[in-house]
Amino acid sequence: MEMTTSLFPWITNSPLIAVQVMSGLSVGMFLFLLSVGMSLIFGVTRIVNLAHGSFYMVGAYLMAALIEVLPGNPVSFWIALLLAPIGVAVLGGVIEITLLRRVYRRDPMMQLILTFALILIIGTLVLLVWGPDNKSVARPEALAGSVRILGQPFPSYYLLVLGLSPLVAVGLWLVFYRTRWGMLVRAATVDREMLGALGVDVSRLYTQVFAFGSWLAGLGGALAAPTVAVALGMDADVLINAFVVVVIGGLGSFAGTLISALVVGELQSFGILIFPGVSIVLPFALMAVVLMIRPWGLLGEPEE
Amino acid sequence: MARSTVMLAAALAIALVLPLALSAFYVVLLTEIAVAALFATAFNLLMGFGGMVSFGHAAYFALGAYAAALLAQKAEWPMLAAFAAAPLVAAFGALVFGFFIVRLSHTYFAMLSLAFAQILYTIIFKWTSLTGGDNGLLNVWPPAFLRSVTAYYYFTLLVIGACFLALHAIVNSPFGYALKAIRENPRRARFIGVNVRRHQLCAFVLSGFFSGVAGAVFAFHNGSVFPDFAFFTKSFEPLIVVLLGGMQSFYGPLAGAFGFKVMEWLISRWAPIYWPLFLGAILIVVILVLPQGFVGLFERRAWRLRAVNGKK
């Protein structure tokens, strides 16, 4: 359940401020990738999906399984990276259609308990399918080495993770603000009933959004697979991190999630430097402070 | 009411006699049922009667357990003194955290309670010199006269019976009624002169206190305490027990704890790795089919019968 070290293996502990800022930025970008799907799903469906970390875990396991199955050539890694998140998206879509759809009008507590039940079920199924042993995923050959950044050795694979995260952020922005589908999603976060009254199939939109959010979690898991031990329990790590980021930023807010992820990233990076013992408490402390002052988060909107 | 008193007396009589007939293994199971029942009933004081759902109640269970273990082991207090002090530590924790938490409502209440519990979890996890970190604290045993499984079971029964009486009195006191009024309509409660926040905080502290009792009982029963006691998955346990038993009745969590622990034991005996899967499936069934819990199922039937009789 260790927070920083296992989830962000590249985090540095350097006296150089610039290195530490970069390190925090990279943690923040990856945190954004992990949490934006959760925020998106809440924005549209008003469900806090506690199974988000479980989708991440499934993404990592699918990645490991696909690489085992696919022939050992350099292209396989990229095919697996493409397919694993799609598998998670399908899983998310199926869960939305069979279960979540029935509880949208119910008490939010029931929704939370339902997604908690999903954590238990998915966790056991992963154990049954892939067994209790940790899996490791080899990095693609081209990214197996390391490069020097500001004089510090830095594994090249992390550059992929860190490069892809901002790309995903830009891609999401384009999808939300430059496509018709994105416009519908934004409309659904504002007024679902009006959207339905205007003739949009809201039910289908919900399924799509849920699958898309799951895809993002799966992508995070697949990308992270070569950097960590793929193991049971990685779901709780991610869930708690994503939860903190999403709550601080404001549930359902895209920009809020980005800002919050970067702030939490820097907080963790400098926390390790300045308060080594208590650094992992800092994000929760920030979350508690934000909840006390602005319960709806930095850029979220108050309910009612 | 009279009927439930009779049933409770019968249940108590059975609980007293059972250890004579059962092997130690089942006595351990009964002790664990009692702990789960108290934890869930304390939790339900907030959820069922106060309308406040905490997602971080493991914090107060863990505070009780760790306070008992630390006082007994590191401060070398006698077990009963450590045991008596532990719920006060939990109640103090609930006062400090609750002061902020009760200011929020609904989802935000749940989230802030979770945030505080997670802070406590990380502190326990990291403060290795005091708490043993991930390894927990071992060899937290009661004194010789309570060492046997049966003796400890009777001790548990005594403590938890007293707590149930206290909780029952609280629920049926003017304070309990004010709490229910707040649950139904906070604004109206405020208009008739109820200090809403103070009542909520009071309920939060009481709930934390009794969760701490459950934690302390469990610490000496288990002989060890671990950071997982404060982890968020533990916070879901009383929620699940209450959900199974039904939150609208005082004894719902008791029935829920019985069902929960017996199911856990049956399934764990057969195939432990399937337990979370079953629990998840049961939760989904309860949410989709039986929102009143299993006790609700019987209560609704009883209510319907009464309605039919009334017509006659």
C-alpha cells in the first residue's frame, strides 16, 4: 500500500530544484492519466467509481498476458499496449450496461457500495485468472536503456510514460472541445435531462463515457506495467491516488483534475525532499483542507 | 417491543450457554461476531439513526485497537486499564476529526471521513518505531484469567452487552430522537431549536467511542494489531454488515454481523480466495434486490401481517 515509491518509481530525491520540479511534473502528469477517467465518469454519471483502480489493474494484467501470448518481436509490445486498454474499455462497458445502469437513480451510497463490490469481484477474478504470483513486463528494446537528463540517469521507458500523459491530456481536450461527442459529454455534465429531451440517447452516451473512462484507467495500467511489479493490490494504490486527485480538483472537472494532479505531483516530489517521513500524508492533508474550505474541489461546482 | 425483548433475552441465554456445547473454534467465531456486531451498531448510530455515512470508520476501530495494544505493551499498563482507556482515545480522535467532518454533508462527509482515516492509516504505516509499521504489534494478549478462548468470550459478551444497552438507551433517549429528526429534515430540526452540528458531533464521538471498544476487544482477542485495521477496505465492513442486516432497525446490524461472519466462515473454510467474490456478489444482490437488507425482508412481512390483522 506504499504510495509514492511503487506507483512512481522514477521519482527523484535530488538537491537540484530543477530536477525535483521535473520529477514532480512527471508524477503529476501520470497522476492525471490515472485519475482523469474517474473524474470524467463522475462528471457525466455522478458515480464515484471506486473500481477505477481495479480497471487499472486489469489493464496491467492484460498487458502482461498479451505480451506473453504475442510473438516476441518489437512490434508486439505496441500491439499489446493498444489492445489491453481496449479490453478494459469493453469490460467497463459491459459492467455499465449490466449493473451501473440500474442504480443511477438510487442513493449515492448504494452506488458507492456497488462499485466497492466490483473491487472485490474484479480482485478475485484477477487472482483466479492470473494466479497469486507477481508478473513482470519487459520494456521494449528501444526503450530498455537510460538517458541522462540534467546529469541524472533516467530510464528511457519513463520518457514514454511521461511523454504520453501530456499527449493524452491534449487529446482529451481536443475530444471534449472539438468534437460533437465531446460537446454532448460536456452537455451531459451540465444537464442530463435537457440533453435527453433534445433527443440524444443519454443511456448510450453513459455507456460510452464509462467505457472511455475505463479505457483511460486501462491505458494507465498497461503503460505502468513495465515499470512496476504487476501484482494484486495495485488497485488500491491507484484508487486512493486517483480519488485524492479527483476530489482536490473537483469531481467532474477536466481542468481541475489536471491542476490538482500537477499540484499533488509537486507536493509528493518536494515532500520526499523536505519531509521524508511524512510525505505520503501530504496529499491526504491537502485533500482534507480542500474539503473543509471548498468541498466541491478547486474547479468543481457546488451541488444544489 | 416486548417481543423483541423476549427474543433478545433468548439470544443472550443461547449466547451464554453456547460455549459449553461448542469447540474453541466456534467460540472464537462467536467472539468475532460480537465484535463485528458492536462495530456495525456503533456505525449505524451514525448511518441509520443520524443519516451520516462515514467511509472512514476503520479509523476509530484502529485507534481503539492500537491504543489498547500500545498502552498494554509499550506503556505496560495493566490490560484492563489499557482496555478502558482505548475507547477514550478513539472518542478523542472522533472528536478531532468529527469537528471538521460534520460540517459537510452527504458525499463530502463520506470523503472527508475517508481522507482522515487514510491519514491515520499512513501514520500507523509509517511510524514504525511506535506502531511496528507493516509488521504491526504482536503478542498483545490479555492476562492469564482471560487467556482462554471461553473466558475471553464471556468477557467480550459482558463488554459488548453493556455497550448494546448503552447504545439502545442512546437511541431511545431525547438525544436519539433529535438525531432522527436531523436525519429526516435537518432544516426543520434546526427551526425547532435543535443544535444540528452539536448533535451530529456528539453522535460522531459516541460512534467513535463504541467503534474503539470494538477495536480494543478485537486487539486482545486477535493478540496483534495491524495497519490494515485502518485501511479503507476495513471501513466498508460495518457498512456491509449494516446493509445486510438493514439500517432501519437497532438490531439489524446484530443480525447482519451474524450472517456476515457465518458466511465468511463457511466460504473461507471451503475456498478462502472466493470469499471477496461472494461478498461482492451478495452486495450486488442486496443493492439491486433487497435494499432494506435481510432483516428488512422479515420486517416488511411482519408489518404487512400487522396491517392485515389491523383491518380485521
